[in-house]
Amino acid sequence: MKSWWLHIACLSLLLCVCGACSDKGSSDNTEPSNMEPSNTPAPAAAQIFIPAPSVVNKLPRTIILYMAGDNSLSFLLKPNGESGDFAEMLAGAAQLDAYLLNQNHILVFADKIDDNFLPTIWRLGKSADGKGAILEEVKKFDTDVLSTDPAVIKEVISFATTNYPANSYGFVYWSHGDGWQYIGIDQQNDTLDTKERGKTTISGLAEALSSLGQKFDFLMFDACYMLSMEVAYELRNSTKYIIASPTETPGPGAPYDTILAAMLADDNVPVGMGQAFFDYYNQRYDGDNNGIPTNNSWHGGVTVGVVDCGVLEALAKATAEGLKGVTGIDNVALRSNIFPYDRRNFVNRHYNFDMADLMKSLMKEDAYATWLNVYQHALVAWHTTPKYYSSASRWFSMETAHGITHYIPKTNDISDDMDKAYHATSWYKDAGLSQLGW
């Protein structure tokens, strides 16, 4: 089994973004990244100022686990704790020191398909004997809500900050995801058809998260396809770090019984969360040697990366600089040559491509070397098993994957509706992608 960390080519440039990197780098299972920048110095005009790593605020911390489960994932939400993610949370909280859990606040908002269930917020706490954990109900909504509506997200954030103020804040969005298209699905107790289902746009999420009044220290997506440059860039002013997967997530989702401790660490929090997520599934990975993975026995691999959003404006500048003069792109041919993370060909959604692979194919060598240096400061951690299992295409190799996804237009004349919608993303505008004819 293999995992690797992306790190800066010249170690003297690494500003202690993640203390776990050196530990992981010494692992027997670690192999060097296959992204190696050229040693050719970039022209002075193309040099980009790279900000210092973002700093996570110290404890106490309030964490919001936002579970928009009024959809096909509803079966995983069992607040009685008998199984699923609530059982994992209770198991994880039971392992935490009582003082740590009481001084910090882990709030869980959940909405699900159930006519007898109203959206509720709980607080994870210790049981009376101090050995177990409980879910204390702290707010129940009077009526069903559209959990994907940014106004509802704002309401939950406001409740958390008013009743559980802290120095540091974290947010986990649990649901379906589809990269820069949307996060979350709400079927209103299964009364809405496919086209009407509520979804959170990424710009809508950015607006909702910004209501905190300060940046969240981390945002974790427990949802598929969310380690996207377009997503991260849209959220750069709302959170310091993003933890997410560029592929489908493992069937059971994030392992909350092991990741809660990392969420409440005082240092190295986002990287530690990514490490805990990866380690849990990497220990269970066996390639394609044991049949088709299931939610009850997931051995289908895992992918997870951590992005420092404070570097993304520098990366946008490096991208715009590196793409100057690039013309004559055949988008259709490009899509067939760049590593794809999204294997849902049967629904024509093949649009999450490897960003580093894409830029290397478009930029001149010296421009790519400059760009890659900035990219490696932005992607502070990247883990993958050698293969990953997709529900759409079964097993596929991750050998040439570098972590962050990027869109490539479907058509050369930008006639597809998705190609046109892409123009509205902040990344498209600030990274100078219009110069490609996109």
C-alpha cells in the first residue's frame, strides 16, 4: 500500500505548514510525489509572492457538523446511535477527555427523510459516569427546513456562535457533493423530484459561512468530488483550510470515531484530520483482492487532501501568468489526455480532471515550475491508496493523481450549458482562463 505527501521541492521554502509531513515522509510506505518541478529558475517577472501558512486559532473550539441528509443518504442518520455516523460520533466522543469535550463544543445539525423527524441540533457530551458519550438536544426546529438553503446554514451558525462562542470554529458539510456544481441535496421528505431538489451553490455556501464574521479554521467536506480548485477558491475568504476528496468518498463516509480527536487538537488540525481520515481507510485497503467493497466492509481505498486557502490568490496569479500565450487548445482532445477523477461516464459528468496534469500539459517548463511551487504550498497534504473503487467504473489506478481537480470545457466552441456556467466561477475570472478561449 502506498500513500504520499506532496511537499515543496526545496525544503528551505517549507514554512512548517504541517508538522506531520516529516513523520509521514519517513514512513516505509511513503513514495515521493511524481510531481517534480524543474530546477530551471523562473523569470523574475513571473515570480509570485507566497503568503505564510494560515494559522489555526487555539482552543476552545466550536465545531458544527452540518448533516444535510434529506436525501438518499438518510439511512446513515440514526440519532439513537444504534449505527451509522451518530454511533461513530458517540464512540469518538467517549474516547475524548471529559475536560476537553466540555471546554469545547461539537454541535451536530441533522435533517433527514422522515415525516416524524424535525431538523435538530445536538451537542456531543460526556455521559453522567464520564465513561460514555451522549447527544444532548439543544435546538429543535418547529417545521421542516430546506437544509441546503444558505439562510438555514446561517441560522445554524448564528445559533452556534451565540450559544457556544469560541476562539476557533470548524465546519463539516455532510451530504452529497458534486464539485463546483453544488454541495448538498434536500428532497423535502422525498416530495421533490430530481430537478427541484434543493442544492447549495458554492457561492451560496461562501455567503453562509462568511456570516461567522471570521474565517472558519477548517471546512471539511464529507461529500464526493469536493477537492476542487473552483470550490476552494470560491471559499478562500470563508475558511483557512479545506479537507476533502477529489473522488467519490468511501461509502461509509468520514470515520468520526477516529477523526473527532484530530478536530480538537491544538496544533496541526487540518493536516491531522486528513491523516486520521486516510489512516482509517488505508488500514482496511486491500486493492481489488476481496470483491466489491460495501458500506459494512469498505476496503475500496481512500483519497483526501488538505488545501491552505490563504495561498490560493497567489496560485490564481501564477496560473494566469503561466497560461499567457497559450492558444489553439482542443478541449475535447485535452479531456481525453488528462487524468479524470470522475468516472461517471454514463451520465456525461466526466469533468473533474487533475489540475497539475492539466497545467503541465498547457504551460512551458519554466512557467510550470513556478506554478508548481505555489501549488505545493497550497496543497499541504495529499493522500491516496494506489487504487480506488468507484461505484460507476469499479477499480481504477490513482498512480498519476496529484490531488486537486479542475474543470475542462466539454466543447471547443463553449456551447455546452456547463461550459457557459463555468464563466461565473471566481476561479475562471481570477485565473485568467478566458485567455484560453474557455
